Amino acid sequence: MEIRGFGIGLSQELKKRAVNPSAFERELSSLIDRVNKEQMKSEAMKEAVLRGEDIPMHELVLQSQKAKVALDLLIQIRNKLLEAYQELHRMQV
């Protein structure tokens, strides 16, 4: 029976994942990118209104709410993932 240090197996696994991310990692990364785009669109629209461009106020409010809902969803997903991690960490082996 071979006994290896914890660091050896972990570093190899991390290297493999860096090259080939899982579907979950890709989806999470995609969600973060979409939330970031919504936030940037909201900020750009707000700056355009402040510059005096002719943008209807309802579109500004709608885009701001889209960005807020997207960010709230991402925060809730983060909270659930953190809860799941903490629950796994509390489990006795």
C-alpha cells in the first residue's frame, strides 16, 4: 500500500482541472460573466443619461433592475454553495 502526501494528489488534480474545467465550473463562470455584463450595461446607461443623452427613463430603471436581480441571484447561489461547503466541512469522516 502506497501512502502519498496530501499535497501531491491535490496539486495534480488542480493542474488537471485548470486545463479541463468541469461543466459546473464553466456554468458558474458563464453566470458570473453574464452578471458582469448586466452590471456594465446598467452603468453605461446611467452614465449616458448623466451625459444628457436621450434615453427613456423606464429603460434605465428596467436595466438597473435587471442588473440588481442578476446580482441578487449570484449572491444567493454563492450563499448556497458556501452553506453546502460548510455542511460538508462539519461532517465527520
